[in-house]
Amino acid sequence: MKKIALNGAGLLVALFAAFPVYWMISTSLKPSREIFSSTPQPVPTHPTLAHYREILTGNLIPGVSFADFFLNSALVAVSTVVLSGLVALLAATAVARFRFRLRTSFLIMLLVVQMIPLEALVIPLFLMIQRLGLYNTLPSLILTYLGFSLPFAVWMLRGFVAAVPKELEEAAAIDGASRIQTFRRVLFPLVAPGLVATSIFSFITAWNELIFALTFINDQGRYTLPVAMTFFFGRDDTNWGPVMAASTLFTLPVIIFFLLVQRRMVSGLVAGAVKG
């Protein structure tokens, strides 16, 4: 009975968490008359893809399509994931394996950075981006998101690197492996699960962020998806069909990215040990 109760409670929590996603997808498939009906139906009576065709074939902004916003977001998110993963892995390895002055201060600084609210940094970062000549460019967003994702990534990967026994690296060195080979064949496979977890965090951060994208970008052709979503909401009215259709398409890349890396998240736990 205890196991049944726990499974039932877990099922209720899962249903509670999944219901908004279901309602979003269901609403995106309803015609307008069903969306604004006085008695909303949980399942579309007459499902349609008209809202998807409207946002994919039309232009939210004259001369700019939904695909343009999607490509901008994809470029920013993928660049942030690749750069943060590379820099964080090297930094975490240095912090976990080497002893140097101010090492503890560096770790404390990583925690302090996480405590600063994003809103407090909008103006200083805006002035910095202007002085660097990056205003109204996608690299300004990449650098900003990189700065916010790196502290978490370094702190998390440091634990993974520290958990790898040094004896494995020493054994590889005795067998004639160079430092690069030891890093690639021994350390990297064991740290891969942490790298995947931090990549998911970095991707979601870069994909969903709105404030900096709205502040640093003035050219409508360079807007990312979160900024484009704001154009669906008018002062007096909101067209909920296209909003839900765009939100569904906006959510799909995050789900696909997680499905692609989840296997690596599990297999990486034992990959290094098997090769060793």
C-alpha cells in the first residue's frame, strides 16, 4: 500500500506538471471559435493546423518570418552551449586538479555571481556592450549568456572532475599516455554526464532569456524567439491560437535537445571505467 501511495502521488505530480503543456498543445490545435467558447473542451472537437500555418507562412514583423527568429535563437543557444562547455570543462579541471593562489576566492566568487539578480546587471552590461561595439549584434547575447552560465557550469563540473580518482590518470600516464590523451580518454568520458547537465542548463538559459535580448538588440531582423513572442500580444486583444502554436514550436527544441543528450547522460557514467 505504501508503494501504491507513493506511485499515485508521483503520478499526480507528473500530471500536474504536464497539464499546462498539454493544454498549450491542445489549444494550438483548436479553431478560434473553440478557444473562445464559453465551455472550453480539453480535447479539440475540430482539430486544425491553421494557427501553425499562420505563424510559419506569415510575418510577425514586415520582412521577417518566424524562421528568422528561430535561426537567431538557435545560433545564440548553440554557440553558448559549445563555448560554455569548453571553457567550463577546462576551468573545472584546473580548479579541481591544481592548487594555486586565490583558488578558494575564485570558488567563492562563482557562488557570489549566482546571487546577483539579472535585472541589476542590465544597465552595466548594456554600457559595456556599447563600448565594445557589439550593440545590436548576436555576439552580444552570446557573451552575456556565456557569463551567466559559466559560474554554474564550472561549479558543477568541478565536483565531477574532483570525483574522478587521480589513480586513473596516473595509470594512463604510466602506460605512456600524454596529458591530452589522458584528458580525452580517461577524464572526459567520466565527466561527460556533468557536461551534459550543464549543457542543458546553458541551452535553456540562452533559449528562454528575454530581458537582455530585448535590451541589446534593436534590429528586428536579429530578434530572438522570446522577443518575437511579445508581438503576439496586443494592447486590447490577444490571438491565443497563434500564441499557443508558436509556444509549442518554441518548446520543441528544448525537448529535442534533452532527448538527444539524455542517453549520453547515463552512458557517460561508466564509459571511462569500461575503457580503463
